[in-house]
Amino acid sequence: MLANTADTAAGARGLRFTYLTEEAGGLLAGIVWIGFGAMVAAPLVAQLTWQIVLYAVLSLTLARMLPVAIAMAGSGSRRPTVAFLGWFGPRGLASVVFALIAIERQVPDAAWLAQVVACTVALSVIVHGLSSGPFVARYQRWFAAHTVQRPDAAEAGPATPLRFRRQPTADEAGATWQQMHAGRER
């Protein structure tokens, strides 16, 4: 009920504001990653140990993919979907924030913790960046074939939005897109 009231009050402005908020969030996340790379990743290389690298690898595989698989148990999703979501699923921005909090609060071994987080995030940027193209293409091929064979598969259905948000009609979306991009075609 509340979402409908907000949508009615905001009208088309609400769609533009939501778009702006999402784009600004993406921009700020990009700035965080550039800052991370410039300030943390480069000095980290000199202090790497095999234990830190092993933890980073385990963190990006077992410790990341197993909870996703457990969370998706019973969803009806097939192994390729669970593996894809486990590989590309939860991202590391929260890890950076938690490491910064540990440093700020002077938690014992915070410097070592920051090294572990920095290595994990740097490795994630590299391996997920390199694997995104081939893995997305492979999953797309599997998805197309799978949903033709099984149109009732869990992957074939629409995703449930995690937040209440009125979806724009085709006319609203087209008009909003045109308004946002007016003058860019010059």
C-alpha cells in the first residue's frame, strides 16, 4: 500500500529519481574500487604469503559458493544456475567496509586482516573480470537450451523483486528513457 502512495505522489519523477540513485550508486562503487586498487592492492603484493593467497582462493570458491548453494536448496534451480550465482554472487564491497572498520577500531591484527581482504578482493576483481565474458556466454547458451526443453524450470520464471517497486509501463519507461537521454544524440 505504501509503495503505491509513493509511486502516485512521485509519478514519472520517481522513475527518474530511482534511475539516478541506481546510477549514482554504481558510480560511487566504481570510485571505491579505483581507490582500493590505487591505495591497497599495489602495496599488498610485496607482503603476500601463501596462507593469504590460499585463504583468498578458498574465500572466492568454497566459502562463497557453498552458502549460495545452501541458500538455493529447494529453489528448483539447476546446478549451472547455482554455480553461476555462487561464482558471481555476493560481492566484496562489504568486506572492504568491515576491514576499514576493524582498522579504525584498532582491532588486534587489523593490518593482517586488511591484507587478507585486499588480496581476496584483488583476486576477485581479476578472476571474475577475466571469467565474466566466457562464463556469461556459456550460461546463456545453457539457459536458452534448458528453458526450451523445460519451460516450467525455476530459471524460466520471472524473478521476484527484492524490494517493493512499481514497474513502469512500456509507455512510461520509453518516455522516461527519452527524457533522460534527450539531447545526447547530438
